[in-house]
Amino acid sequence: MGERVALLPGKRVLFLTKDPERVRAQLRGELDLQMRDLRVEDLMDDINTDAMTPAWACFDYRPEDIARNAYAGITWTASGCSRRAR
């Protein structure tokens, strides 16, 4: 059997859902999703992490700056999630 992986108590996972309001609610601490709350179809796919976190955000070192800028490259439109224009 494989190694079990678990979060420490009080820690959360940010689920990148296709519904931007669910992502915003998670970031505000108003929604604590669990995998059992979601279907595979609810989650974004084909995520480009290079676009999600632009190079300039990688220079942040203070936790509050990292938290503010980590997803700076993602934006939601009426048709779903997309990479922010440069």
C-alpha cells in the first residue's frame, strides 16, 4: 500500500473550481471544501502554473505578499478561467 498523505490540523486545500465565486469564498475563509464536496467536472483542468504565478511574483518572500500575488495570472471571464493578458 502507498504512503498516506494528510494535512496538519487546521490546514486547508485551495480547490481551483470552475466557479470563481467558490474560489473567492475559499480565499476569504468562508468555504472549506473537501474533495467529497466536488465532482471532477467542478475542477479547472489544463492549469498552466507558469501563467498562474507570473515570474515577478516569485520574488516575493513575505507571506502576505506571496498570498496576495500567488494567483496573479488567473482571471475569470464569462466563459471560464483564462490567463490574464500581459
